[in-house]
Amino acid sequence: MHTVADVWREYKEGIAGGPAVEQLEQQWQSRWRPAAAQQTAWSQRKTIINEVQRLVAAGLTPSDAVAELEAQRGTSTLRSLIDSLVGQKQQQRGQRRRAGRPQKEGTALGERLGR
């Protein structure tokens, strides 16, 4: 897999005569990917699939969502895009956690770090 479109096509339609990964997931859950290498590859691809689905839920067409992620990837590798998406998700989770907690006086991040 080299592009977001490749990952999405594999998920929705299948590649090289194989079944669609979406269908495998629905029918077999994790049993279709028993080896650790398969689990890792799926986890990485799932990051991209989840982001396409999120963009579609936000109102984009699937092809526009794929194009959006391709533009975000630019000339970088698919792995770089995945790392970027994971980092964004972790940052968002951290912001949501911090937003839900009242800060005690003197506990701002800069103050905790001695800045």
C-alpha cells in the first residue's frame, strides 16, 4: 500500500482478487488476521480508514475524504501520515482530558515544568 486510495480500495473493494477487508472484519472480526504482523498492518491501515470515515461523517464524500488525506500526506510516506494522525488523536484526547479538569493554582503546565 502506497496511498490512502490504496488503503481505502482494499477496505471497500478488496485488491488482487481478494475480498474487501470491510467484509472480512464483519464476518470474521480479528480471526482473519491471526499473526502479529497482520494485526500490526491492520492497526496501521485502520487509522487511515477511521479518519476517512470521520471525514465522511463530517460531510465529505469518500473520494473527497481520500483526497483530503492524500493532500495531508503530500510527498510523505503512508507511515508518516499514520504517525501524524495518531499524534493528532493523542493531542485531542489530552486536550479533552485537561478541559474537563479544573486546574489548581500553580499547576499550569509551564509552572509544573519550572518555566
